[in-house]
Amino acid sequence: MKHSYLKSALWLACLAGLAGSIPELPAQTGKDKPRTVELTLEPAPEPNPAFAYRLHVTVPNREPGNAAQSYYRAITLLPNQPTDTNWDHFVELLTTNVAILRSKSSEPLPQSALRELHTAAHRQYCLWDFPMKDGFSLLLPELARFKKLGQAVALQARFQIANRQWEDALESLTAGLALGHDTSLGSPLINGLVGIAIGQIMLNQVEEFVQQPGAPNLYWALTALPSPLVDLRLSMEWENEWLFHQFPELREIEKKVLSAKEASRLLRKLPTLMNGQEFNEEADNDWHANAAATAFVAVFYPLAKKTLLQQGFAEQTLDSFPAAQVTLIHGLRVFQHYSQNSLKWAYVPYRQAASANRSAELEKLAATSDLNEKLIGAPAMLLLPALGRAHLNSALLERNFALLRCVEAIRMHASQNQGKLPGSLQEIQAVPVPDNPITGSPFQYKIEGGKAFLEAASPPGEAARKGLKYVITINATTTK
């Protein structure tokens, strides 16, 4: 049996020779540019009533049942191609100019799958009921097809937008946004990331919607969406606990005295299962794993005991534990330290978390002169989920929603002022203009050459492509 110690470095990294290095933080190359979108808009007044248009299904219009069942049925009805060549061609239409789509047929759309998706969007709740006890080994093969389903409904909306079928387009956008929101309700963090991706796909279609002549104003429809659309808190909590889901024996490791054989076996079991391998009799008797575990304990037991004594353990208690168990307790505490110091920032707005997130722990670990601390701390950091990146992605999606609300506020202002762009965002009085949720400050806005430049710069330390800029021209020829 072959063991991939590179992937299971938490407990054996010192023997693999990798633990002394700390991952570097992503650097900004300076060659990237913010995503820039040219918007030619018509003034559009506030709807009357305010919620004449919606982007979510209201409670009275929801139907009994679990949306998850209909989502699963929808993905089984998607085309099942042996390769993605046909689907790639299909997805290319998502970047096709909407004017060109008017002359194209929407027949290739997977209508049966889309009908089932619309059914799911109207359900009262969504409960995925994943086998969370599988922990690190949990398989989620459906997520790729959920993204395909999102692409399909986005293209459906794009065809409808091209043909100015506003009500139909809004129904499709509603279904797609519900898919993004509901996908994220699965506990694993990857569900949230797929939900964010689907949300952005749908947001791109809203950009197209608001540019079309005669398109109604969606300011209140966007404002009434769940905020955030994708809430990662539960996912982040689960990611923080995945080790205990995978290895429930660890929950009692500080209270129950294991035999030397049980402790050694658990130490060897961890990297095997985290590699997606079965811990069977062959793995249990693998002499490479046994030798590595023995060496690991020999190296770290003195440090583990010393540290646990400093943390309040009684020496008599530690002496009653086998050396492998003491080492495991210390390693688990190190992991929990870094994991929870990363998790805690999920509970504050991104603008507050950005300057004090996981990178501070990385820098602290890199700066320590204690080699043993580096050896046992670095692999713990390597196995932490990328909570900071997920938090950023969620914040970027909310920022993009806020920018589009600004666009609709500008259209509303223009409808009240003979088609004129506001000189500043503060000049808009019709509705509240949202701030940038990443910075807590107003978005950048200026008038130049008869155009408005509405921009959110990339968050500090991130690549410039994380920024978003709208270059807005008002077409006031139809203003009454």
C-alpha cells in the first residue's frame, strides 16, 4: 500500500520534510485590471408598487415540500454528454451579445430540467441531509451539475432578456438565484463556494437585464434578496469540526485513557483516512506507517507533555496516558488553535476581518524561532480550510449586488431629472445608495466626458481583477 504523506502532513510532516515551510500569501502581480463593464442605460422610475417585480419567491407563493428533491431531479434531466464539448459550446452563448440571441433558437435548452428547477425555487425549504459523519471523505459529485443547471437557467434568462420578455426573465433569474442560495445551505464549505459562483452567473444576467430598453427598475427587487445571498457561517462551523466528524474518537481523547495500541492505531489512522483510503488490516500493519508514527511520537512527546503541563494538565494525568495519546492531544490543540482563530473572523464583516485574518497566524508561525512549534504547527495550517478566501468571495458577491443597486438608483435618479446622471452618489435622494460592504465606505464615483464611472477597487492585498468598474452612459432619448 502506498501512503501519500504529502497530503496527510498534519501528523507526519516532520518526517516528510515539508513542515518547515510556511505557505506564502498570494501576491498582487500588478498586471491585472479590474473587470470593466460598459453600461448604456435608460432612465427607469421606481416601480409602483415598489415590489411590482421580484427576484425571490415570497412566502405566500411558496409551496410545501423540500426543494432538494426537485434540484436532484433537475440535474438528472440535464444532458449527459460523454464529453463537455457540446456543453462548452452551449455555455459560450452566455457571453454572446443579447442582440444576436434574438435570431437564435432557444430549443437546445434542457426544458425538463429547467421546469424542475422552477419547481424547486418555489418550495418552502431546502434540506440536503448530507451524511456529515463521513467528514473529510464526504462525496459531493452533484455540485458540478448544480453549476451546469445554473448556467442553463442563466442562458434561459438571457434569451428572455434578448426578447424583452421581462416577466419570464425575472422568473428565470429568481430560479437561478434560489439555486445559488439553496446550494449553499449544504454544510460543506464547497457548497457555499458553488452557491457563490451560481449567484455571480445570475448577477451577470441582471447586468444585461438593466441595460435593455424598457427594462423595469430592479432596485427594490435586488434590495429584498437574502443578505448575504450565500451565508457561509454554518459551512465554516462545519469545516472547523470536520476532524471530529471524521474521527469521533478525538472528542474524548483528553478524558479517556487509551491503550498504547489504541493511541498508536489512531495516530496511524488519521493520515490514511484523510487520503481517502480505507484503514484496513493491510494499512494497520504497514511497517512504513508504524515506523513513521513511532518516530513522530519520539520527536514530539517531550514538547507535547511540556506544553500540556503549562496549559494546566496534571502530570499524573499525562503519565497515565500513552506517549502517542499525549502527542495526539497536543497536536489536536494546535490544530484547534489555528482553526478557531481562523473561524472567528467569519462572524464579523469582511472589512473588519480582512486586516486580522488567517494571514496573521501564518506570519506568527513563520516568525517563531521554535523549530518544534513550526514542525507541528505548519501542517495544521496546511490542513485548514481556506476560510479567509471563502469569506472574501462571499463579500465580493455582496459587493457586486450593492453595485448593481447603485446602478438602479442612478437609473431612478435619471428618470426624475430629465435623464441626467447624478453629479455624485450623495445627490441621489430617491432611494438609499448602498455603501461598499467590503470597505464600509461609499463606492468611487465620478463624471468624466459625459459618462459616470462607478467603481469598487480590489480589496487591499488582492489582485486588481477582483475590482469591478461600471462605465455608465445614459440614453435619455426615450425619457418622457
